[in-house]
Amino acid sequence: MTINKELPLRKLLKFRHAWIAWLVLLVAVTATLLLWQVSIRLVEDRTEAHFRTQSLQLKTAIEERLLNYEQVLAGSSGLFAVAGDVTRDQWRDYVAKIDIDRYYPGIQGIGFVQRIGVRDMADHISSVRGEGVYNYLVKPLGTGPYYYPMVYLEPGNNRNRRALGYDAFSDPVHRVAMERARDEALPTVTGSVVLVQEAMAEDQAGFLMYYPVYQGGEIPEIRAERRMMLAGYVFSAFRMNNLIDGIVGLISPFLDVRIYDSGVVGRDTLMYGSNLGSLDDDASFELSQTISHGGRDWLLQTRSTPAFDFLAADPRPPIVLGSGLAISLLMCLFVLALIRSRLIAQTSAGRYRAITEGAANVTLVMDRHGAPLYASPSSRDILGFNPDNVTILEFQELVHQEDWAPLQRGFAEAIRAPGKQMPVVRARIRDAEGQWRDMEGTYTAMLTVPGVNGVVLSLRDLTQLKAAQSELHRLAFYDPLTGLANRQLFRDRLNHAVRRCRRNGEPAALMLLDLDGFKRINDTLGHDAGDELLQQVAQWLEGCVREEDSVARLGGDEFVVLLSRISGPDAATKVAETILRRLCQRIRLNDHEVGITVSIGITMIPHDSEDTGTLMKYADLAMYRAKELGRNNYQFFTPAMNIKAARRLLQQEELSAALDGDRFVLHYQPKIDLASERVIGVEAFLRWHHPEKGLVSAQQFIHLAEETGLIVQLGELALRQACIQVQALERAGFESLKMAVNLSVRQLTDSGFLDMVRQVITETGVSPERLELEMPAELLNEDPRMLRELLVSLNDLGVCLILDDFGTGSCSLVALQQLPLDVIKIDHRFIRDIPYNVSATDVASAVIALAKKLHLTVVAEGVETLQQLSFLKSAGCAQCQGNLFSYPLDEDALIGFLIRQYEKPLIS
């Protein structure tokens, strides 16, 4: 349907004209939507029924498969009842005849677990090795009195041979199932396990089914007799993916299937997942069923997948919706066509006013003499004049006298070229409040156009545009928080100062300032308090320099001052001292009074350099030198600083390359219990195998690692190696030794530290109770709430928490009471002066007494003489370590040391 030019479609569709058409459309669309919903519901009901059928069939198939496997084990148990002792060859022939690969998919092997007494262990191992299993060994070894190694496991492939000798009874998951099978004389299924024969890259959830075998072949009636007469177990090992994939693929290939152990949904209990669900973890249908077999409950979850939904999709609902909407629209258009005939005619009166009513510009129409005839309604909003009174206004009085002549020339040119739009002219126009507004406009002569009959001047207000441009300039070149020049503007000023110094030879100075301790204020009092402090510092700095000097904020808590036209370094020194005095004061922020200081680096222009980038670098080096010298001071740049920075960069590159090249090792210093005079643990020390310097201790590079952030990677490496060494010590027979690992404040305050510790403990399999984390005393200066949350989380993991270097810095007694600490270490500087320094002995005695009151263990480090040891024992110190007992040792030397200490006490 086409609409006549004289009847806009918008007007035709207005409710007062087309209400009948809208009513017809509403009724038709409502009926269409109802039919569409009915069709959708019918399709959903059919799809849900299909889904439930597949889910129930899947549960039945899994139960039948498990029952078949139970019958296989019952037959294997009967072999022992008939034959008595079954040889390895007989077992191999029996399993081969069963042909599990063809008839029982999912079974990884059928085996026999034999109960062996401790006294029969040697004969048992010798007998199995005599049967051709040359590397047979029962593992892991426990305390007895019986072991349950896997003696037979067929088929005898490489994967299954890895499980021979494994004592499944040592694993709590296996033990629960084996004890239940023994006591109830029924097949029993284990919980979720990773099979011993699994390769690391192929591990998946599995389980075992055990069937008891009793001596004599008969099942004793009494539980006590069953335990005495147990000869072993026949078992089957299953990989869940191999077992379930075939069933799922046959019955429900387009369902997302998950099986959870013990009927509990969770990542740790997930035994099987087909992983066919949607990425949004959203399903149209879901059903949970319980499979009970062998004393075990499995939760079977089936969910529909996008593929299932696609195959079950039905085209009828979209067809119903599309055809219904099309019919509804056609009916509405038909009614509109009937209404259209009544609305074709309309007058053109007021059309010109309607065009200009909502215009954002001011439109003026003047006669050929320049007298105003008409003003658009927008002149009220923009200039504040009543457009109805335009004819009595003196236009010349509203225009700035300097801009009147250009406006007159534009008017004359428009008269000479009717119908042509003239070039843009600019003028300042006075509004009703007497304020000048910047405007631009164009003339168009339309003297012969009906309805206009004049010269049209269209004016656009530029006031807001210029204000926006001014604001953009401020945002681009000035810091929004302090109002100081930002980095970009300051670089321009610095370039200008360098060119001026190069031209006339007058010196200038560049000063880089960094607030001391600003991060702590920001973290403890909040960013609002930090912003308030930065604003105050900006005001103080501007009051310390002249008007011709420049102050800028580079970002964060870094400020920069450019002193132009100074006499020399002495003048820069006076300004630096003024700034130090002005900023070294206390300020109240958020009801807290805090003190601030500043470190200043100074470089001279053009003496030090004429390159702006180099000058900024030199000032930065001088500022860091001021930080190193205790802060709250200023330092001038010297060439030695540049050499030191280059050397530091080289050291950083060497350290990073060493980390990539795995050139770090751990050495271990034993820790002695003074009561038992035995080694109870070791402390790990990081060492760097430098290609030129040899073995480098951590004291020589740890500070650089903290500054560069490499300490986070080094800390993870040290913790991981220490955990691996704990496992190695356990295999060597030292099961009770603890491993202490040193941490830095930078590591502990890293956001990913806690997750890293959990990941390393999980991946290495170390028991958390075997780990001791040593934290420096300066950690107590961090945010108390953050610190407590971190230490409580570590304590919940089960690791031992040690406060190192106790006695140095600000060690709060309140923190010792509130934080979950286990051990404190007396700083070696106090131990070093015992017994010759009375203060040192008093401090050590006080620390030991305080620790006893707080129920904390005390460790003294750095013990090197018998006099120190004697004093510490008499004072009640619990543990010691130091060169008196042993220097830090590598892995091999540590094992030898531990073996010798069991032969001879370390303390005589």
C-alpha cells in the first residue's frame, strides 16, 4: 500500500484515526500467539517423553551391565572353590576364555588379590618372581599383620602389569569395599579411584568390584569365621569412560550424561561426564536417578543437549506463528486502506513554523532591507528573546560592533546571488541577559519563494562547543584530580625549557618527587583519603615554587617540578629543602592523623643532558637513590647512578634468564629438637647456580627479585621443590620430618599467593602438616584485616605458620595473640651476641618466656657455639638450628646427615 505525499504514514497510524485497524491487529495477533503457545506445548510434551524414555533405558542398561560383571566375578570365585589353588597359567587361560574384550567391554582386567601374612612376605615375593614376574614387589609397605597385593591381573598387558604387587588394602577407598565384601560375602564396588595402571596423561575415574574368596571354597556363616577364612579376592578393574561410553552411544548419544559417586554432585565425586552439554550449562530437560549396586550408590544425571533439542525440533510452531502474523498484518493493512480515504486532504498552513519549531539553530527571515520579519521558536531557548517580538528588535544593537560589517557584506552577497547558500560568517550576538554568545551562520536569499519571501539567516550557537573544546583541552593537558599539568603538557614544557637552555645557556633543574608510604595510606584509609592527600600535596608544591616554574603530576603519587632560570645547583637545593620542610608534616584524613614525607631526585639542565627522556630517567634514578638512603631527602644525579642502574638491569636480566633456565636449587639446614636431641625438620634455602660466580646465596639476589616482581615465580619454584623433597624424604624413610620454606612480604601480599599454595600442595600430593611457612616480622606492618584473612586461610589448610626474625622491627604483641601463629623464631642477631651481650641474653630469655605464655614454640636460628646452645637449653628454648649442627646441605648430603644422626646424637 502506498501513502499519498499529502498524508504522512505517521499521521495515518495515529490512534484517533486508525483505532479500528489497531483493534483488528491486536485481536488477530492475540489469537496467533495463543495458537503458537499451544503448538509449542505439544512439541515440548512429546520431546520430554522421549527424553525420559532414553534416560530410563540408560539406567536399566547400566544396571544390567554391572550385574553381568558381577556374574563374571562369581564365576571367577567359583574357579578357586573348585580348583583350590589356581596357578598363574590357569588364571590366564581362564580369563582368555572369557574374552572380556568382546563380551564384557569396560573391564580393564580380572585379577586376584591374595591375603599374605607379614612372615610369609619374603616367600611370597620369591614365589611370584619365580613365576616370571621379575620386578614384582609388594607396595606400599605398611605395618601388617596382613597385606593384600594384586597377584594376578589379566590380560597381562603393560598397563595391567604396573598394578601387580599393589596393596589395595592400604588405600582407604579400596579398604572400605574389601572389608564389606569380606564380612557380607557379597560383591562390593569401591568409590571413585584412579587405577594404578593408568598413565599420567590418560588418567580417568575408575572403580573396582571385589568378590571374596574363602579357604575351602565354602562361605562361612559367621562374620568372625569369614574374616579368619578369607583367602583373598577376585576383582575387576573398570575405567568409567570405557564402560559407559558404549552404553551412552548406543542408547542416548545426544544426551549429556554425568555419574556422581555416593549420590553427591561435585567435582570430586564426578566419575563420568559425556561433556555434550551447552557452553552455558543450560538444559531443556534434566533427570536424576540413583543406581545402587555392590553397596554403592551412583547418581545418574541426564540432561538434554543442543543436538538433542535440534533433532527434536518441530517446524510447526514457527509456521503457525509466521502465518498468523502475516494474516494479522494483511487484515490491518486492509482496514488502513479503508481509513485512508478520509485523511488525504490537509492544509499547508503553519508548515513553515512546524519545520522551525524544534530546530536547534536560530532561523531569521529578513526583508531585502535587512529588517527582521520572523524568528524561529528556538530563539527563545538559545537567546532568550520572544520570537513574536522580533519585528521590534534592533538587530544591529544585538551584534558586536566588530562583527556587524562582515554580517552586512554577507547579506549583500546573498541578495546578489538568490537561492545560493553563502559562505559561513561568524558573529558575537548578545542574548537577553546581556551575555555575548559565539555564533556562526549562512545567508540564503529566498525573496521569490512563496511562504518565505525574504533572506534566511540560519545561526548556530557555538558557545557550548567552545566550552566543550576548552574542557577537552583541560582533560588532555591537566590532571583531573589535582588540576596540575599532566605528563603530556609537562613534556611540552620540558622540551621548551631544554631549547631555551640550549639557546641562552641559562641552567634549569628538573625535580622528580615520590611520596613515601603513600601506598599504605591508600590501602588502609581508602582511595578517597589518598586522593585528598594528593590534592593537598599539589597545593603545597605550587606554594613552594615561582609562577614561572612548572608543577605536574605524572600519575599515582609521582610529581615533577621544573625550575626555570635558576643560578645553579644551590638554588635547586634551596627549593628542595623548602619542599621537604613543607611536606614533612602531619595531615588529618578520615579522622586519622597521618604523617608524610617525600623523596626527591634532581637533575640539572643542560649539564646532565639535553634529552628530555634522559633527563626524566636521571631524575628517576636520583629519586630512587634518595629512597635507598632512608627517604625524606633529596639527591642530585651523578654518573655513578647511571652505571649502577645499568648494572642492576643486567642483574635483572641474568636473574630472569636463570629462572627460565632452571638454575635454582634448594639446600637444607637441619632443625634440632633440644629435648630429644634429634632432627625434626629442615629449612629450605634457595641457591642460584651462576655460570661465573658459582653457587650464590639468596641474600645476594632476593632484594632484586622482590623489586622486579620475580620473587613470585621464585617463591613458587622454591615451594614446589621443597614439597617434592618432602616426598623424597618420605620414600627414604624419614616420614616425620617437616619442611620450612621462607616467604617474603611481596609474595604473601600477592593476590594469587593462596591459590598458588593450594595448587602446589594438590599437584605434589604433599601433606600440608609437613609444611612450615616462615614469614618475616615486617609482615605485621601490613593491613591487619588482610593479614588475618590470609593467615587464617593458610592455617585452615593445615600448614604450620612461623613468624621469622622476631625481635626486629615493630612486632606487635596484640598481633601475636590474634593471628593463628604456631612458632616464632628469635632473630639470629640476638643469638650471635649470646652470652657476651647482656641485652641479647635478656631479649632471648624474654622472648622464650613470652612464647610459653602464648603457647607458641620458640626456634633459635644461627646457633654456632656450645655456649649459645647451653644458654638456650637452660632458658627453655624448644628448637635450634645453625652451623653448630650443620651448614645448609644439598639433597644427597642431607640424606647422609640424617642417616648419621640416627646412629649418633647430635648433641653430646
